[in-house]
Amino acid sequence: MSDLQPIIPRQPAPQLVVPLAGGGVYDLAADAPRLFSMVVFYRGLHCQQCNAYLVELDGMFDEFEKRGVSIVAISCDEAERGERTPADWGLTNLRVGYGLTPRKARDWGLFLTEGRPRKEGLSEPPVCCEPGLFLISPDKTLFFSAVQNMPFARPRFADLIEGFEFMFSKGYFIDKECPAKGELVNVP
């Protein structure tokens, strides 16, 4: 039996406090976006697919910011690797957090993988979380989630922007006329 449980839309997101590369701390409870807090969990410095994904997000940072979305990318990497990530990957806009514990990753419904050593390149950490992307409403409830057990087939950032623009064009107030879907827990 597993302790893996999804976070339910419209329910409070788990607490999240992690150190940030370059100094400071990310605290979801203190984040005050106009629209959403976007929390992107990634596998770590060893993952080339995470590198490409976060470089793409870093390049779209302004598109999210002007729509009221604050962004943080977080891994289970320890301090040395977490601090290296922005410079090694050329990330100039994103806040990069590290030190996510396996227990906290589980609280977010993330899959975990036992790290493997590599003959070439950077080995995986002892435990890494698999990818997840979450949009958290200003009231700290879950609006959107995408959780994968593999490094590929992640949500496209352009699709998120398109979704926002569709809702804005209809005059929808996100969370009111367009509330989070998937909130039913007990099935009749």
C-alpha cells in the first residue's frame, strides 16, 4: 500500500517552505500573486529534460508575470546542487528552490524515484521527485495540477497561457465563473 495521495482541487495546498538559490526562502503562504502561484517541481540538476523545461519557462517568465502568475521551481536537490542550478542552466528569471524532503514531496502527491549512480555525468540524488506543476489560487487552494511519474510529457507552458487568455477573453473571473475542476471526492 502507498502513502501517495493526490491534492484535491479547491482544497488547501500543503504548506511549502524551501530555501532559494542565491539566498532567501520561498514560502507559499507568503506568496501573494494576483492570479496564481505556479509551483513547478523538477527532478534535479542531473535531469536534462528538466533543464530544457525550466529554460523554456525562464524564457516565458514575463508572459506569466504580466498575467499575475508568480513562479518557483523546486527540487529535492541538496544545497550544493540547488545553488548550482540557476547558473549551470542559465536561468535568470526563475526562483529556484531546493531541499524538498521526500515526505513533503509526498504531501504534494508527487512520485518519488530512488536515485541511480551514473558512469558519466552527474548522478541522481538518493531520492528525487518526479515532475509536477501546480497552480495555487491566492486563497492557497489548488486550482490546477499535473503530476507525472516520468520526466517527459509535461504540460506545455504555451497551453497554460492560451488557457488564461481564453478565460480572460470570455470575461471569466478565474475561481468564480471558472472554478477548479475535479473537486468531487465522494462518488455517488
